[in-house]
Amino acid sequence: MAEETSAEKIAQLERENEVLKKEIARLQRLLEEALRAVKRQAAPFSRQNPKAAAEKPGRKPGKKYGCPYRRAVPDQVDEIIEVPLPWRCPRCRGDLEECETVSQFQTEIPEPRVERIEFRIHVGRCRHCRRRVQGRHPRQTSDAVGSAASQLGPRALALATQLHKSLGLPYGKTASLSQAMDRIASKAEPTYEALIEEVRRSPSVTPDETGWRVGGKLWWMWAFSTSQVTVYAIQPGRGFQQAATVLGADFAGFLVRDGWSVYRQFVQAVHQTCLSHLLRRCREMILVAGKGQAKFPRRVETILQHALQLRDRRDQGRISERGTAVARGKLEAQLDRSLERRYRSMPNRRFAHHLLREREALFTFLICPGLEATNWRAEQAIRPMVVTRKVWGGNRTSRGAHAQSILVSVLQTCHQQRRSASAVLYKMICLPKPKALELSAPTR
């Protein structure tokens, strides 16, 4: 009778043990999901369930357009600039005959006071092809006259672009400048294309990506950064096709990236995975793991920390290249022995599989002096975009997203090269036709 009672108690305890194990596994899974949710790439203030057939943004044509609006002509003009006709017709090089004079107005940022400038534009007609021709002054931002004759000056537009794209001034406070931003992006597009070519030619590129919103739907903000140039691209996907649009599918330089599997598809590149991400993952696993489960991430953390210390000793000249190679081999052997073991806990098993996939890219920085061990450069480039996203969430249209990509690429590149972004934008805005400005890195 006592034996039957003991057997029943043992069976009951085994059942309770199984229930507790399942509960522990469930709670660990929820904790892991909560930790991942903290880092999840999502833009706030966005529609969680956007309309399947959303209406096109902006004013509607016809009777729904509402009251038309145009910028008022200034009551006071501080400066009048004569804009004479060119010597010849720009199309056929024919002689010109003057027909009339029209006005265009700019309200400029004070330097040191608000300037209201009137451009007295001389208009003529070519005697040969009979087409209309008008003069152009270097300080004009466009050729528009008539209902669009009153405009903002290049300094005002340059400042507004920096406030909106770099510092995250909300769209609601710059709505009146949205069309001007689009025009600036059109003029900056050749420079943007030149920056993309510079990234593709660079010996080392650090990419990263973060969530973005376009029209309330999830898109992705990609960043490709070098020591002198950064290119952003807002795209509807997070796959190899989107990354190759900027970097090129045949990129053969060094690629310092995180563990996102898409980057491994650049098979011609030499890869270095970000050790900072791996160390962060080790610390998070140690935080939630049991006593026995924490041994593996703690061992990996020690190996990676020793690798970084070895790099510092090499860069300081405290160890020779041969000594670095020997020490690197020992670290690789330690890691390989750890990865050969079989782990019972699912988090350790997933981490081991990830390290096996990244094995060839873990210690490239110890083989190639000067190569960075983390993707900090791209994360620094992504950070201002994350701040901007928190302010106003994203873009309303794909066209606006493209303009965003162009302008923030120019602004970030100016910041890296210690150029005056205002001066570069001023020069772009005043271009009669879009053309690439020299923003590439110095010749190596």
C-alpha cells in the first residue's frame, strides 16, 4: 500500500514537473519576445491598419480643390535686381528681341535683416525660332513667374531643408515648403547618383537598415556609410534586391555589417560581422538564462572581448603580426570547440547556429589591419533618421520618400566631410538645371 502511494506521489510530481517546465519555457519565450520588441524597428504615430485603397494625398482636382492659394507678393521691396536677356537663344543660338519685363519676388532669410528682392526679368523672343526666352540671375531659385512669382530665397530653403530633414521639424510646420523640398531633391538627384557610385567604388562599406513608414505602410530606411560618404535609400523591402540597388550585386570590397542574412548574399565581398551586436546578445542571454545555460554565452563573450583586446595590442604595436596570427588561431580554436558541442536549451542552440553561419566573418578585422570590428559607422548614420522618425513617423508618398533619401544623403555627407550644408544646398537650389556637385571622397 505504501509502495502504491509512493508511486502515485512520484507520478504526480513528474506531472507537476512537466507542467512547470512548460510554464518556464513559455515565460522564457515571452521574455525573449519582450526583449526583441524593445529593439523592434517600428515607426511610432503610424497607422497600424492602413486603408487598402487609400485616397491620393493632396488637393483633389475640380470642385473639391478648394480655395486656391499662392504666396502673397511682398508689400515692400528692399532690392531690385535687373535680369537681362542672354546674348543668344540658348536653343538655336539665334538673335533675341526684347518683348517685356516681368517680376519675380523672393523673401530671403535676414542677413542681418529680411531681404525682399525683386528680380526685373527681361523677356524676349528669338528672331530665329520665335521661342520665348528670359534672363536668369545666379541668385534665382527658379524661372517661375506669374502666379508662382513670389518665392522663398535659397538661404531660407536651405535652412528649412536642414531643419526638416536633419533635425526632424514636423511636416505640419513645413507643409508650405513641401513642393520646394521636392524641387530641391530634383536638383540634388544627380549628386545623389554620384554618391551612390562613390559608395560602390569604396574599399569598405558599412550598411544598416531601420523601419520606416510610407503612407502608413512598413518600408525600410537603408544606410550605406563610408568614412566620407553616406547614402540613404527608403525602399519597400528589406531583401537583397533592395540592398543591391545601392551597393551593387557584385560589390567586392569589405562589408562591415550586422548578422542580417541578406548581407551574406554579397558573395564577392569580404565580410566582417559586428562584434558589438554579438556581445549585446551574449549579455542579454546571460541576463535571462539559468546557471547552466549561461556558460555558453559567457564563454563566447570572453572570446570576443579577447579578440578586441588583441586588436588594440596590435594597433598599439605591443604585439607583432606573427604574434597576432598565433593568438587569433588560439581564439578561433576556442570558439570552434565551443561550437562543436550540442546544447539542450533552445536559445543556446539558436546562438550556436548563428555563430556557425558567421564563423568566417568573425575575425576578419584581425587579419586586415584598419578594418573596423563593429558597424558603428552605419548606426551613427541611422540614429538621426530614428530621431526624425519619432517626430513625424515617415513619408506620405513614395515620391516624398525618394526626396527624403536624396536630401538626407547630401546633408549627412556634408556633415561627414565638414562641409557647410547650407552652402552646398544654396548652390544646388540656384542651379538652372540639375547637375552633380563634387561631394565625393578625396582621391585615394
